[in-house]
Amino acid sequence: MTTEKQVVKVSVPELVEVLKQVEKSTFINVTMVTVPTMNKTGNPFFGIVKKVTNCNYLIGNSYEDRVNSNEQKEGLEGDFVSLKPSGKHHVSKCVLVDDKTESVYYLMVERFDEVKPKVNYLKNDEPMTDNDRELLSGWLKGSSDTTRQEQERVVSVITPKIENIKTLSLNGVVYEVE
């Protein structure tokens, strides 16, 4: 028996309000469209490529508590104190807003190395060919793995802009952002 998921069309501000209500650890599925970080000089793909990512994440938990829990499981102190996120602050457990204008909202999600995101690239809003994807890979910038965590199983969080989210599945409801 398959259950139909309820689909709700929302604006970005409406999605922000839905996410502000999340109070406990909850798994979500998100599809977002972003501009990939890449080198600019001489790059034939600059300005015409978008990255479409779909992945399951965990939201609604305390980053500090998760790190301390993992530290304790590994026999460490469990005395981790998180720093304030750079340029933004929390307005709820999982929603942040930029410090300067308080108009750009971010969703703090925890990602797991075992759960690989499905990533596709679009060139001029069309799926890229294998050849183009191979050429693009030389222009993309890698992500940095800086961490203040001592334990082996680090807690990895990212804070994508909520305006980049196209669909978000939460508690059996699929939110489609218009």
C-alpha cells in the first residue's frame, strides 16, 4: 500500500514559517538549486551552470548536543562548545537569518557521509552531457573540511539558503516552493 504524499505549494516566507515550527529531530528530503562554487577566469561554464542537489538531512536538533553525544560515545570529554555561525544567527532550532539585513534565511541541516546526495548539473537549464560534466569538474572548487571537533564521527552541518530550496518533504508533506 502506497500513501499519497500531500503536496503543498508555498512561498519562501511560508516555508520559513513552517521550518520555524520544527522543535525536535526530524528527517527531511530536500531538492535545492544552487550556483556551484567555481573558478571564474577563462571558465566557459561560469554563469550558465546550476547544481541540483537532492538529499536526506536531519533538522531540529542542537549541533552542540549532537557533537557532545558523539564525543561521549567515543570516550571523550563531551565538552564541545559551538561558536556563533559566521554572519548569521538562529531564529529557531533550524532556521537562521543573516546578521546584516535579517532578510536572508538559512536552514541548518545535518548531513551524513553514508547518505550521498544525488547531484545533477544543468547548463542553460538543460541537463549537461557527460563530456560537459567532465570538463566542468576541472573548474569546480572543492569544499573545505575544517572542523573543531575531536571525535572520529564528526557532526557535519550545512546552512543552505532557504530561497534555494525547490522541494522539501517534512512529516509526510511535500512543500513545493513557488
